[in-house]
Amino acid sequence: EKRGVFVTLRKNGELRGCIGLIEPVSELGSGIIEMAKATAFNDSRFSPLTKEELNKIEIEISVLTPPQKISDPEKEIDLGKHGVIVRSGSHSGVFLPQVATETGWDLETFMGQLCSQKAGLPANCWKNGSVTIYTFEAQVFEEK
């Protein structure tokens, strides 16, 4: 089965990397392996994972449903249930569903951060119809 997948790594509870694909390009098992390697070694926000860090790393795998285009974010986004994608031209950003839960953000903050921090667009871009917005859900597997 082909599904979008994200792999998130945490060290001592803090983000250590997160990379994924919304649209699947390979079978799920292969996609998880590819994204795990990319997260460990190619997330530009962090240095590559070292052997010494391995036993401190927790892994989380998010298997995504296909994105659904929405037209009314204030009515159609259920924080904590939906991940959200914003797209405008060459700009895009994505937050997984668990971001809202982990941060405690309300919809205004969640969408503002998604637009500005992830997509490089004005924080209010989601309100003025200048972006296309999609939601998706994720089945999350994590170490406990």
C-alpha cells in the first residue's frame, strides 16, 4: 500500500528531526525506511544523528490519509485530529495533527505559524483565500 509518511525523531523529549512525504512515492515499508534515514541524516535544522545518540532517540511514525482540499478552515479543521497543508505557488508548509496537541496552540496561532514559519508566507495568508488548504489525518506509531 502507498501512503504518505512522516518520521519524527526526539532526543530527551525534544525534536531532533522530522521529514516526510505527503504524497507517497513508494510502498509504505520502503517509505518509512527512506524517511527515517532522511530524518536522521538530512534534516537541515539539525546535524546528522550520531552513533552516540542512538539510545537516547525516540522514533514516531505518522502514516497519512490522502489530503482533502478544504474551503473554510475555521469550520473544517479539527485541531489535534487534522494535519494541515498550505500551498501558494512555490511556497508550502505542513503541520502534522499532533503539532496542535503538543503546542497547545489555538487555530489562529496554529495556522499563523504554519503560514509564516513553515510556508514562508504572511501569517494571515490562510484567511484571505491566497492559499490552497488541505487537511489529512495520521495514524501515529511511537515508542513508549
